[in-house]
Amino acid sequence: MLLGLVFIKLQSEKIKKVNQVANYFGTNGVRGKFNKLGPELALKVAQAVGMYFNRGKIILAKDGRLTGEVIGNVVSAGLMSVGCDVVDLGFAPAPTAEYMVKKLEADGCIIITASHNPPEWNALKVVDSKGIAVSKERGEEIEKLMENIVPAEWNKTGSIVPHPDAIKQHMDAIKENVNAQQIRARGPKIVLDCGNGMASLISPQVLAELGAEVVVINGSVDGRFPGRPSEPTEKNVAELIKRVARENADAGIAWDGDADRVVFVDETGNYVIGDKVFALSVLWKLEEKKGNIVTTVATSRAAEEIAENAGCKTIYTKIGAPYLSEEAAKGDCVLGGEEVGGVIWPELSLAKDGILTAAKMAEKICERPLSKWLADVPEYHNVKKMIEADEEKKKQIVKKMLSYAKEKELRYIDIDGVRINLLDAWVIVRASGTENYVRVFAEAKTMERTEEIINEYMQILE
């Protein structure tokens, strides 16, 4: 009887464990501080990723974070232990690694980088053979494999081969996609704030080779980010803004830690937020080639308005790079991007490529000053607020917004939270995937109208 009870308890615990697979994957990969994303977890994730990609050829790259060396060694060992052959790019920007997936016909890619997060964070970003970032939903399949790792036979473990030419190959591809002759003829002066991140390894060289005069700050790789925090907010790039004025430069550019996001400073010292970087990219792209654009439901309507004026459509996705790349992979759009300054140029790859975006800007300011280009971007103002809520309350608040939209017969998008599109504005209510908050964003042509909308909807929700 006692043995029977013990057996039942053990089976119950086993079933419970299977049904409660840990949620490691977030919007874009596995992310955490070293006490969470340490060697043990990194090993299991790498082994499961290797199995998920059929034990094939996997590209590995990392940024300069202090924990990257430890995690990189464990990840390469994990991949090889299940039979994968690893192509090690060493230190490389995320868009470089993602570009190389297609170039080297790899079966997948792991990039060790926490992007814009503080230095104590790290992450494993996973990309498939098509160059599509693995989403939270696809990550759940990898999490299931983590519960039953099957190592390769002793004589079928994988190998590791360095590939030091990745950055040069990415640079060559970028130079083929911009008008270098135009840049050389004008020779614009541009201040580059590499933020002690991966942009340091590629941006100064590629822009100089294109013909720009470059002034570099925070241009050495240092995982402590001593020059400024990794995220290129207006506050964080204050030195860049001052330097543009001091150097009498044509523009300034700043990147995050892995160089997939980029922001600008125009020749007057005006900070250009990520939303406007994407809107400018839409403007430039649709001048060259007409087609649909893809963006997230949290992106400014400025990009959509530019596309409408060009006779093109805007496709909206959930928030996150994987959903953008999934949509871009369908081949129905000429450009993708999001509100943080990440832009996908499908002719090169499905990655958010802050290096190519910067090169495109260098080309375009040879035609007109950046401030003049910005004058062609529709003006919008936004306000962002948060409502503290646990998981259950999050669901209730989003459900309330959806019910309100249906009741009032409003135009809405409910693929990620609920975005209500008004005649002159929009508002979105979305549950945070990582924090106990519901985020409420509103945007309109004037700040007064924006505040009016967000106050109205905060009252409805609360």
C-alpha cells in the first residue's frame, strides 16, 4: 500500500513537471542576469536549440559583455555535444551574425547579447535557417526539448570552426546597398557614438570606406559600457548631441549594444527617436521602390501615413523582432521596422540592421540636410503610462478595452493587446510580458490631444 502511494506521488510529480515546463523564452530569446542565465541554463538551451535545428550547422556570435565568454564556451560545448557543427564568428554585431546565416547556409544561429539592457544582463537570441528570429511561441518547442536532452554518440559530436571574415562580408554587402559614389562626392561629417558596443567593430570602418568623415566616441568594445548606458535614449546620448554641435557635423548616430537599433541626431542637435528613424527609412525606401511596409502595433502612425501617401499598405504585427521577421519573410513588404529604431532591409537580411540604416542615412544627407528630411515626416506626439496589475488583472484590463472597442464599434487591432485607431490618433493597451504592468500608449498630432486621449482611456480602464 505504501509503495503504491509512493509510486502515485512520483508519477504525479513527473506529470506536474511535464505540464509546468519553465518559460525561459521571452519576446526575443532567453534573457536574464548571470544568476539566472548562467552556465547550467545556457548549456541546456544550447543543446535543445541544436536538437531543434536537427543537429545541423549553427552560427555562434557574442557581444562584449563580461559574461559572454563564459556563456559562449558553454553554448558551443552544448551545441557540439548534440552533434552540431559550430561556426564561431567571435565578437560580432547581431545584424552581422544574422546576415551570415543565409551567406553560410547555416541551419540556425545563436547570438549571445542582451542588446540594449544594462551590462549585468545577457541573452541568447536564436535565429532559424531562413533568418527568422525564434519567437516566444516557437521557443516553447525548444523548452520542451530541454526536458529530454539526447546527446550525440561519442563519435558523432560536432566540431567548431572560427570564421573571422564575417564583419568584412557584412560590410561588403552594406556597401553594395548604398550609393557610395554619392557619399564620397559629398563627404559628410558624422559623429558616431558606438556606446562601447558591437558597432565599434564595424560602423567607423564601413562609413569611412563609404566616404564619410567620421568622429568616433565610445569606440572601444567594453562590456561594462563605461561611456554611457547601452540603450541610446536622448538622455544617454547627451554627449553625442553636444559633439555634433561642437564638430559642426552633418549628423550624429548612436547604436545599442549589439547594433540592431539606431538613433540619429540632426545637424541642428535635434535628437531623432527610433520611431522617426523608421519613418525616415520608409520615406527613403519608398522613393526607390514601392511596396508594403511591416511594423508593430506600438509604432508611430508617421510611417503608416508616409506609406499611405505613396499608395502603399502597412501590415501590423505583435511587438518583437521575431514577429517582424516572420512577416517580412513572406516577401510582401519592402521594409520592416519598429518604434525603437530597428529597421529590416529585406534585400540584405531579415535582421534589424542598425549599420545599414546608418549607411542609408549617410547617403541621404548628401542630398538634403537631415533636418529637411525630418520636416517631411508627419508630426506626432505620444504619451506612455502604466497600470500596476498582476497576471489576472492584466487579462481583465485588456479584455475591458476589447469590449469597449466592440461596444463603441471602433476600429481596432487585437493581435497584441488592443490598439484602437481613431480618426486623428490611436491608443493601445497591452499587458507587459515581463513585468506586472499594463502599458497604455496614446499618439496624436498634438500633445494636448494625446493627453486628452490617454486620460480618457485611463479613466475607462481604471
